[in-house]
Amino acid sequence: MPELPEVETVANGVHARIHGQTIRSVWTSNKPQTFKSPPDEIIEALTGSRIERVHRVGKTIVVDLSRKDLSRKKKPAQFLVHLGMTGRLVICEPAAEIAKHTHLIAKLASGRELRFIDPRMFGKLSVHLHPGGFDPGGVEPLEVSEERFVALFRGRKTPIKSALLNQKLLRGVGNIYADESLFRAGIRPGRRAAAITREQLGKLHRAVQEVLREAIALGGSSINDYVDADGEEGFFQLQHRVYGREGEPCLLCETAIRRVVLAGRSSHYCANCQK
DNA sequence: AGGTTGACCTGGACGC
DNA sequence: TGCGTCCAGGTCAACC
């Protein structure tokens, strides 16, 4: 479900509520698809650790942990949460009803609980124990310079839409924001990356950053069941210009928005405004 | 090697 | 009310 702006919203919300707290105990479901690290390893790393910081790397939520009791000599670890399509990370009172498809509950020193819920089980939980910190590859779209951004696509024969979704190039852009960025840049999703001019790529760089920044400011896009750590919906879906608007008039020229399938994903564009 | 496709899952919306 | 079909914001293995 979530792309960079939604993951950032959730990570910031969770950080504000639970950073500095110690995890007293952890329960996990026994659904193997959800756990990229063995559940025992996750329980071991989390229990007794303090939550130093919750932040975002690409589409992954990273929870930096440290041991409160250094006597146990355990290495600091990072707890990684990937929300997949339908994953949710919520903070609630222990009395709150346990939702169907709950896969992890961490009891905190404050008495509240951090819970991970994921019906489709495309989300993944793991621990990262190596020094240097979690690095999935790719560059952060909000930090990358125009020059490096342009270089990412040089010589690539794949459609620009597929390249934008490739997390080893840019990390964090997903289907909605790829379509919205391409619309703002005036580039059709099916154009070969290598065939796009340097000037247009510069425009795309600005469009990607603009779209992501606007979406973060509005708390992300709520489609179906996405909500942030407070249960609040985002509002960026009201700003979508092409995503989910097949057959509706382009907001600039009134041409009907088209939908095609690229890299197995729905891709929306205006045939008149995007070349 | 780079690029594309299906599989992984559940559930909601829609048509009959 | 129910059943079948299609669709979904992500990723990865397997294939060309």
C-alpha cells in the first residue's frame, strides 16, 4: 500500500509517540511469510531494548534499538518493518481489540503497545544486526542531485515508469507517485528511459521531488485502508491528477486519462499532455 | 546482463 | 444474499 510519503508519515508518527521507550515483551504470530528474520531473533533483539529513533529508508521503516542494560553485551540492532501493500503499524492501549491479521505486538514501558497488522502478508519484519546500518541500495529521491538522477537512467532501454519503480535505482517511489511525477514532467510512462532528453529528465527530477514533498505535507495518500500511526488518513489522494482517473478528463486539457499496463502495473497518463 | 512476467495473499467493489 | 471476477499503493524468483 504505502510509498515513500506514507512510510515517512508512519515512521514520523511512530517516532514521536514511542522513541526513548523500552520494549518489555514481544508476541509474534506464526505466519512465516511475514518474517524475513526468524521470529525468535526478532523477539530476542527487541525485548529489553530501547527505541532510540524511528525513521524511513526507502519504503522501509527502521527502528534503531539500543540495550538499556549493557551488562548483557548485546549488539545494538535495527528492527525493520516493510509495510508491503496492506501493512499497518499502530500504537494502542493494551485493551484495544486485537485486529485480525495482527502479526506482532510489542509491549512498551508506558503500558501501550506497538502492533503490526497486515492482511495480505506482503509486508516483512526483520532485524538488521550488521554495523553500518541498513542500506537497501538505490538513492533517496528527495536527496539525490539532478546530475546523479539523470545518470540513473542513462542507457536504459526499459520504460521510464519501470525505471522509476526500480528500488535499486531510486528507493521509495511506487506506482502512484511514478504516475503523478510523469504527468507533471509531461513524459509518457512507456517512453524508453534512454530516449528521454537531459532537459526532460531534469524536469522529471523536479517533478518527483515536488510530488513527494507535497504528499508528505498532506500526510500521504489514503486509498482503501491506509492510515497513519494515529489512525488518521492522508489527503494527497485529493491531489492525484492521473492515478485512478482512467476515463476522466485531464485537469489541464480535458482529454480522457488512459490506463495501460507497464511492468505489470496500472499506469495512468494523458496522451495529449505527456509525450 | 538487463528487462519482463507471474506468484505471493486477502478483501473490497462490482455485475449478474 | 451469494457467487464469480477483477483489482489493489510491493517485491522477488524465474524466465527470455
